[in-house]
Amino acid sequence: MYTDKREGYGILDHRDFRFEGTFKMDDFVQGKVEFKDKGEVLTKEISFEGTFLNGVYHGPQCKVKLRNEMMYEGSFVNGMQEGEGTNIDSSNTKIYSKYWK
């Protein structure tokens, strides 16, 4: 049966972001989102890598990289940090770990 929904591996290049990864019924399932500024990908600015549920970050072992090269690795539930997580600086040094609720 034909559907116009994205399925499987692919790249979505939107004016505000670029997603590369797996789609299911047009939703992001697993991959990397890089946000853009004026159409240019900000790979060193803000990105998210991990799993998604209903279009939001969701699952263990997700990575968020922020503008100042700080990175968060940990769990997300419905787009929010929840469970064990660690902040890491640009030199790959662990700053602190925390249990988010």
C-alpha cells in the first residue's frame, strides 16, 4: 500500500533544522537533529542525537550539544530530561551527574 509518509532511513532538510536518521509514518524515530540559523546548519551550535517518540526526544542515551560546546548525555521522557544524566564540557570532562525528575 502506498503512503506519502516518510519510512526508513532518510534526510529531512527543513529551513529551521536538518534531521538525518530513521522515520516511521513521517515521525522521527532515531537520528540526529541539527538546528539552523538563517538556513545554515549550526553543527557546533545546538544538536540532538538519540531516539524520539511522537516527534520529541525520548529514551536513554540521548545527547544534546549546546552552543558553548557543553554536552548533556542521559535520558529523556517526552522531551524533558528525566532519569540519570551527565553534563560534559568541551574537553570531554565530566562536570556533574544528576538524577532528573
